[in-house]
Amino acid sequence: RKDHRLVLVQPLTYVNRTGEVLPALLKRFNVSVENLLVVVDQLDLAPGMVRVKPRGGHAGHNGLKSIEENLKSQNYRRLWVGVGRPRSGAEQIAHVLGRPEPDDFVRIQSEITRASELLWSMFLKLEKSETSIQGDFWENFQNEVNQRPTPRP
């Protein structure tokens, strides 16, 4: 049986300083950048839609910019959570930091819960096996999350 560890971290800094704590945390828990999963809001996805990407750029997101600057890498996984675009005339910052519309909130919570439960279930199966977190673990997680159809508005 492998010694696996799942660490959840919620930064207490402003979004544009999110990455500052990560190098020390990755070192403390002996986690590679490739096994880091960052949950991040995405204006270009419909509310409640989630997608996993294995790596990539920051797409203009200040939190991801901070992470990339501090880790000197783009090779971490992202769990994009759709929050949709603000209604016309509304500011993006107020939209992202504000409370979603009730229907959107239900969709967002539902999909975050689904992805979280899937990750936990897969992690528990991994714990019982002799395999490492490398290999098919992340690819299987990504495939399961990304196969979900787009939520209806």
C-alpha cells in the first residue's frame, strides 16, 4: 500500500498573491507540481460547467499568473469552474466575487460537489491499490469530469 496524502489548501491572500504560499507547501508535503490541482473560476464557461485541463497558460487569470510566477511552471492541473459572464453593464470583479443567481449557484455547487466526490472516490481506490498517483489517475479524473454535458441555462 502506498502512502498517499490529499492536502486541501484555501489561500488567505488576495487572488493576485495566491501562488506565494505554494512552493513552501509543495516542499513541506513533498508534492510535485504535476500533482497540484488548482480550482479556479472561469468566466468563459457557463455557470456550473466544470472542465479539467492538465496544463496551460493563465488565460488572463491573476491567481494563475501568481501561481505560474511562484512555481516557475505551467505544469499543474486546473479544475475550471464556470461562473459565466456578468450581465451587461455589470463589472467582472463584482460578478466573480459576488453571489451567483440562485439557479447558477445550484448548478455551480452541484458540479463542484460532483467533481470533489469523484476525486475523493478515486483517491480512496488509489489508497487500496499498489499504484502511484501518477499514471492513469489524473487522466481518468479529467476524462470523468470532462465527459459531463454542458448544464442548461
